[in-house]
Amino acid sequence: MPVKIIIAIDGFSSCGKSTLAKSLARELGYAYIDSGAMYRVVTLVALRNNWIKNKIPDKAKIIAGLNNISISFKFVKETEKNTTFLNNENVEEQIRKLDVSNNVSPISTIKEVRKEMVKFQRQMGKEKGIVMDGRDIGTVVFPQAELKIFMTASPEIRAQRRYDEFASKGQIVEMDDVVKNIDERDYIDQNRKESPLRQAEDAIVLDNSNFTLDGQLEWALQKATETIKNL
Ligand code: DC
């Protein structure tokens, strides 16, 4: 049996972390887990219940509500996609909308929410053979991960990618709103008290501003192969 490792991919919003993580997992035959989707699900529940107003979350209600949230990921054959479920409801599309993106950072600053999500994330990585992307995977969730990649790209490129993603789904958004959302999330992600976005000391930086998708996959596969070989 080949040795299985944990690969942690952290970085700023809209750097293409999930694109790389998914393709890397596919090539290695590993599971891919999108930790951001978990914070997005909690945000969706908070929005549906009016537990967040003007981006200020009602912490007590959200924390109490965590008991009724069961998150799972399944591969849906029809769409051929890894899909996020909230209590058996397919919420994949809803959690990617701009209103969720606009409110997710304040939700992800809540200590109790993070504690619950980290518990779930660690459970999913118990068997190793996993690629997980997020903000604190290499620093908090799996500090023992054998390979840590910290991704970044220029702000203009990130905004364009996110804009194109919305457009490809037929969602009409203003570029200014996309830029504002990315700036805001970067600021909150880096400056929050609980598990802020940081590059782990032993992470390798990947600035993919000028990489093609194939190029970045090849780069990451090489790092993974080297890591496994040197264990
Ligand atoms: O990766 P994403 O953009 O879908 O993540 C959504 C938000 O969730 C992001 O703005 C910050 C938060 N997040 C986090 O705090 N910790 C993680 N491990 C993943 C995401």
C-alpha cells in the first residue's frame, strides 16, 4: 500500500485553492475536502434564520443552531461534482452566492463555530489520503500535515477569476462588488483573533498568477511525490 499523506492548501480568497486541491486529489486518488464550504453552510443557515444583520452575527443564536446542522459531502453523479449537503439538502449552489460570500467572514470569526468545524475536519482527515483547502489547515487543523502549500495570486487576477466564475454560472455581478468582497474577506481572514490566515512556517508558497492550471497541478504533484518519497 502506498503511503498516504495529508496535503493542506491555505491561502487568500479566490486564488484557485479548490481548483488545485480537487485536481491534485483526483490525480492521487485522495479525498478532497473544502473546509470553506463548511463555514458557508453555517452562514447560509444564519441568513435563512435572520441571525445575521448588517454583517453582525447573533453569536448566541448561531452557536445554539450548530446542534441542528449536519454537513456532508457527496459526489453527485449527474453533475459529476463534489457536492455540499446541509441535513441532506443539496446546498452547493446556494453557498456559492454573493450574499453568502459577503457574510461568511464574520461567521468564521466565531470561536465556537471554528471549534466545531475543526473537529469535523480532523475527523475527515483521520485516515490521511486527503487534500483539504482553507485558511488554517496547515496551521491549526493539521499542523502535522506532511505537505503544506500556501497559495497566493495578484488581487487583479483573483478578482477576474471570481468574476468569471460567477459569469459561468449565469450570475450577474458587478466587478466592483467582487473586488470589495475579496478585499474585505482578506482583511477579516488575516486580522481575526481566532485562527487568522497565516502562512505556516513549513509551507511552500505557490504564487499562481502566471501559472496555467496544468502547470500548477504539475508543480503540486511533483511536491507531493517528493514528500511521499522522502518520508
Ligand atoms: O474558501 P472559501 O472562500 O469558500 O471560504 C469561505 C470563508 O470561510 C472565507 O472567507 C474564510 C472562511 N474560512 C475559514 O475561516 N477557515 C477555513 N479553513 C476555510 C474558510
